[in-house]
Amino acid sequence: MRHSPLLAIFLIVAVDVLGLTIMIPLLPFYAEKLGATPFQVGWLIGAYAACQLVSGPLLGRLSDTTGRKPLLLVSQAGTFIGFIITAFAPNLAVLFLARMLDGATAGNLSLAQAYISDITKPEERAKSFGVIGIAFGIGFLIGPAVSGILAKSDYRYPVFAAAGLSALSILATTVLLPKATPTKNDDGRRLSLVAWGEYAKYFRDPRLATRLWQFLCFAFSFAMFTSGFPLFAERRLSFGPEQVGFVYAWAGFLGILTQGPALGLMVKKFGEATLNRVGFASYVVGYTVLGFAHSIPMLVVAATVAAFGQLIRPALTSLITKAAPKTEVGSVLGLQQSLTSVAQIAGPPFAGILIQHGALTAWGLAAAGVAGVGLILASQSIVGSSEAAS
């Protein structure tokens, strides 16, 4: 029986994200149990990202030459092994090793995005990328809540659950995902591996550069939020993994609403650039309110507003793929993954320093400020596009 490749990639990404979201609220508490300070928690995330910074473009470039599916399997296998090591980590050093191994093979999301780009028309791309947004929404709806419930018995139980989901994702990719042929260059040959310095050319491309800088702002502010929120909530509101998980679940539920069928309608009515700008504005307001939140109702308001920032990922990713050369989409999305890594290298330690020194409000305002820079860039892009059209 034939099945839609988008359905297959949705199931695979959903399972992957579910494993990831089980770990997001747990990891800071897990690391603290092994003796980590908030600053070290930040570097735990940063170490993962530093390895991902090297692997992201390489996996993207290799996928342009060998296809997406084989590299996706390699990436998923690394995640599975990393989770197993994490579950049995006797100390903080081994936990760092596990996260670095996972980072060295990380590329699931960018490879899935490249696969979607291979099989969809440009005008349908934002709606198709919404599939990943829905998968993230489902993951954040279920994963953190499951993590919090399992963690009440033993912090290792959520890690075992994440490892099991990772193994299921490998099986789903092997069985369900059809092969997709990346776009070839004009003479029919696949692109060869290039030097790292060639990635700078994308920042010299006027159409790509501003969108890449916007994505860096999005990734940096989001990295500050995801890494710092569990520690913020623990100190400001005395939350544990279970309560943090429910906040993420609420954000995930809103993500499903904004990136389901409604996304396609919003793209048609407002356009990707406008949705991108609305997403940045939502982060600015949401993170600002979060910084001043001293009660659960105020926290819910902040989480609700910030959840609409999830519009950025599908809208901006679509804009990036449309601006990228057709034969280099995998490379550009690999670079996008590396920008995420840069943000995760710098953002979590910065958040950790602020939280370790009790600057909880400053943490929220700093994340809002970075998102504000993205909003300015997004607004300038719209103005520039309008002037070019006239």
C-alpha cells in the first residue's frame, strides 16, 4: 500500500521529538542530581551543540550527495546510543560524554527538512514544514508531561523511555520512509564536499543573509528559554520536573493549534514573512512577561503568548529554502542547524550565569531582547521586499 512521504516523515519526526521533549525538562534536574551548577547545566547543553556545530553542515552536505535517508539513520543511531549512556551515567563527566556523542551525530531535524524540500513544490513548502511544527507540538504536549510523571519514581525512567522512542524512530525510518533523490546540479552530478569556508558565501547572498541572521536570533532566544526555564521555575515558583513538564505540554498544545491546518490558511492570507514577524513579536512579549512572572497565572499568560513564536520555524525555514540554490538546500539547512548549535553553545551558559546569580528577571528580558533583534531584522526584510517590488 502506498503512503504519503509527508505522513512518514511526520511519524518519524514526531517520535524523534517525543524523545527529545522527554529530555528537555529533565536534563537540568538530572545534571543537578549529579552535582552540576546552573552554569555547568548550560555548558552541558553547549557541549552537545558544539559537536553539532561540526556535524550539522557535514551531514547536510553528505545528504546532498548520498541522499537523506542513510544520514538520517546515522543521526538517529547516535541519539539512541547517547540516551543509553545518559541513563547509566555515574557522574557528570559521563553525562557530558553522552551529550557530546549525541551532538556529534545530530542532524535529524535539518535532514527531515531537507527531505521535505526534496518532495514538495516551493509554493507548498511552508505548509509542508508545518508538519514538523505539528510534530513538535505533539512532542511538547506529551513528552514533558510523561517525563515529569516518570521522574517522580526515578530520573532514569524518562531516559529509558526516550531511548525506546529513539529505537522506534530508527525502525520507522527504515520501514516507512521512501527514498528521495536530492536535486542534482546542471551537469547531472551530485555536489561534492566543500571546504568550511564556502559556507560564508551564504551570508554574502542578500536574500539568504538576513534570513539566516533572523534564524540565529530565534535559535538563541529559544535556547536561552528552554535551557533556563526549568531552573527559573524551580527557583521562582518551586517547580519540579512534573510542573515544568505541564507548562511545556500547554505550549505544545498551542503549537498544534497554530501549526495544523490553520497554518496553511494563515500563509495564504498573510504570507510567510508576516507570520515570521508575528512569531518574533510573540517571543518578545512572552519572554518579557515571563521574566516578571511571580505567580502561576502570570506564567500561563507568558507561556501562551510565547507559544505563538512557534510560527517562526516553518515560516522562516520556508523562506530560507526558497532563497537557497536548488542544488544546495541540504547544505543550507545543515548551516541552519549549525546556527542552532551556535545559539545553543552561547545561549544556555549565558542563561545559566544569570540564573546562578539570581538574575531571573534579567534572564527573561535578555531572551526578549535577542528576539527583539530578530523582529527588527524581519521588519526590515519586509520593507526591503516591498521597495524591491515597487
